Amino acid sequence: MTAPDATTRDPAFRFEYHPATIRFGAGCVDDLADELERRGLERALVVCGSTVGSTPDVIDPVREGLGDRLAGVFDETTPDKRLGTAFDGLDRLEDAGADAIVALGGGSSLDVAKTIAVLAGSDRPRDRIAEEFAQTGTIDVPDDPTPIVAIPTTLAGADLSTGAGITAAPDSGLVDEELGGGISDPGLMPTAAVYDPELVATTPDSILAGSAMNGFDKGLETIYAADATPVTDATARHGLEKLEDGLEAFGQGERDREVYETLLEGLVLVQYGISRPDGTTLSVVHAFGHGLRDAYDLQQGVAHAVVVPYVLRYLFEHEDVDARAGLLANALGVGEAADHGAAVVDRVATLRDELGLPARLRDLEPVTDDDFAAVAEAILADGFMANAPPGLDPTAEEIEDVLEKAW
């Protein structure tokens, strides 16, 4: 057999995946206590942000669903995802005698919850952990991190993941300068993920719209990523179909339960199988998102919304890059178009516009085009660029050109 070249996908694959148990449906948070009991878990600390923690329509059903297994609520997470916040959460976990964490909200709360789970399983002093993070940008994950039940209220798609982003700042007393990094380990996959459309319906439209592009891009990338498999092709394709239907209805102002159920079904499917022990299918768009988020303190979903059509066009314009435009076109209902790549770009841009999201980097404060060379270097160095589609050999100049076109 002839070995595949750099631009050809090898049909051989190994697929190992250990997902969370999935509970889905309106009112399914009512069964939280039952889910904990099934897993031999006694008491759970709810980890969320202050807005979620003070919104009765969100926090009350979770409290009631946990019943006697509620150990308390730690509602201090922020989009900064601070290591100091995770240590504060650890104190609450230990004071409450909790043996589980319920991560409620968006990706930031889940990332902090995962960090708390890692800290709870470590017997090292805090200064040693902070020193490790300062030197390496990560924290060693113990064999038995605290189990997590994830309850997403946005559409970012961080719930079936084995990684988390984390930062640290000097005001915490833990580090001497602002630092960013992350943790990753198969043991950080939540033990259960609970998808309740009634909770998602409480999230403001603007937050849902921005987070939706983050989740939607997971489906796009899973199809064109270098380590795509037939398994993830199937789940991502169907997930994109569901998300497209749900986002189109949402963009047109429909807000009934069926719309939120469709969105959540799509969210589950585009995530399923993308975060595995041997890696992830997150790829070029997420690398752009990270670079822009870190450079300008942007909400990552909004950054995705702006750049994804330009990134896709960049991938499709290279004839020797296997970006799988045909498969994406079929998933997005434009498979009959003569130019699959152009049709995919147009369809994604249309969905973005229907959600009322920005279309140009210049419309995002505080983005300026003076820093694009440095941002391009950061994007190129992002670990997700390793999952670029076969045949792509990006340069910093090409990435900067994409940013300029998105400007």
C-alpha cells in the first residue's frame, strides 16, 4: 500500500473516547440528586458566576434538584478564570465537605471548576502549585480529581472537554506577573453533563449568540481537522445541521422550547468525540480565537464570529489543502452549489449576521491593526494549529493577511 502524502487523509484511525454521561431534556436538572447517588457522591458544591448565582430561574432549579446533596454555592467565577478564584473555591469545597462539583454556567465556570477539582486532588502546598504554573503554564493533574457534573447555560461547547484555560495575576499573591495557561487530562472529562433547555432559555440573547459561534465552530473544525475520524464526521455533520436549524430560528426571533432543544442537541453532537485522550479536533479557528482573545481581552465567541468566514476562505483557497469543503457544504445544506468552499463561507457569514454579531475586527473594542504581526505569531504558535487540515503549512504573514482582511 502506498503511504498517504502530506495532503492526503490516512483512512486508518484509532478512536478512544470516554465521554460524560449525558442527561438531556426540559427539567432534567430535577434529577441531579439521583445522578449523584448513581455515582456514589454525597454532596456537591455548585460553582458558578455571580449573575448565575443570583438569578432564581437558574440557581433555584439546581438547588432543588440537588436537595439534601447540595453542599453550598460558590458564585465567584469570572471570565478571567483566575487561579486565585480556584483556590478560594477549594476552600469552600473543603469547608463544605463536598465530594463533587456542579459546574453551572458558561465555559469560564467550568474551567474554574476543573481547576478546583485538580487542586482538591493534590497534596502539594499552594505556593508550589503556583510556582509550577508560573514556570510551565500548567498544573499537574492528580489521579483522582474531584468529580464534576457540568450544566451549561451557554452554547460555547466546553462541557464534553478534558481541558481548561486558567490565568493568574499578581494581585492574588500567587505570581509576580500576569500569566495564562491551561490544564488538560482525560481525568477532567465531567462525570456527567446535564442539558436542560429551560436553563439555557434564561441566558441573555447576546451571550447565547456569541457563545453559539464558539460551539458552531467546533463542528466546522472537527470535520476539517487533521485528526478527524468517520465517527466525528458523523456526529459533527449532524450537529452542524441541528445548530444551523436552531441558530437560524434563533436569529429570526423564535424562542420556544423546541429552538433551545435543537440548539442543545447540536451542541452535544458537535462536541461528541472531539476531546479524546490522544488529542482534540479543535483547530485553526480556535487558534485565531485564542490569539485575539489574549491580545485584546475579547469574548472568544465574538472573536470567532468575526474571523471564521475569513479563516475558512483562507483554507479553501489552497487547492492542496484538504479542508473538506464538500462535506461541510453538505452539512450546511449547500451541497448543490458549484463552488462548495464559497458556499460554505457565505452560509457561515449569513448565520453570523442573522445572530447580529459583528463582522469586522475594527468594530471590536479595543482591537487595532497595529498589533496584527504579534497576534499572528501567537496564533501560529497556538497548540491547536497542529490540527490544521492536511496540506496546510501556514506562515505568520499568511495569518496576518487573514487578520487584515477581517479588519
